[in-house]
Amino acid sequence: MPNWMSYIYCQTCDRPLRKNEYRSVMTRRRGGWRETHYCQMCDSHASGPARLNRIIEMFFLGIVGAVFYYYGSKSEGLRVTVNGMLLVCSPSMLALLIFPCFWWHKLKYKPIYDRWVKLHGTDPEYWPRPSRPN
Ligand SMILES: [Zn+2]
């Protein structure tokens, strides 16, 4: 069931965009690739919310890492160090840092989605076709 987190948003058009209503461009950035979205209607920069499931996965990755590190070191008779603990916990800490972004995105994108579905319903099949200036 799609919800407000399933879409990319164009703030100029003030609407959620379905897969065929935006184009994605991969650009090379320091440390890897970054995907940028553009609205097909107005060519504005479009973006979507941070993926909550990714944030949760990252958080648990850090916790699992810490548990394995702790019990692994104990059973090997090694000392559990603060630095080692911080290192294996880093995905969790990163997730905690990203989590406020998710709330900020929710404040930013969810009202657009709510307004849109009030007008056009929750089923994207029935959303109006974008009027493209030709
Ligand atoms: Zn647009």
C-alpha cells in the first residue's frame, strides 16, 4: 500500500510524483554516486523523504555489530575497548543523526501528499495526468 513515503515530491508543482513523472540523474560526488530527481513537468529539483526502513536497518546493524563485538571479544579473551565499541556502533549513531531529517521531511512532504490525496484520492492510478507545457 503506497503512502506519502512512496513518492518523490515537486514543491513547485506542489504534488507527489509517480515513477514516470520525474527523471533521475546519477551524478558523481565525493565518496560515490548521488541520485538527483527532476520533475518532468516543470524541470524543478524534486526530492523524496529519507527512507525510514533504511534508517531502522542502519540502527539495528550497529546494535548487532556491538553485540557481536562485545561477546566475540569476551569469548576470545580480548578487551572490549571504547574505540572499538564506537566503531561498531557507528551505523546506529549515524541512524540517530539521520532520524531528525526524516521528521523534517515528514513536515515538508506529508502536507503536500495530504492535500493531494484529499483532492485526488490515495490510489495513484486515478491521479490526473500531468499537464505538460508543450
Ligand atoms: Zn514540478
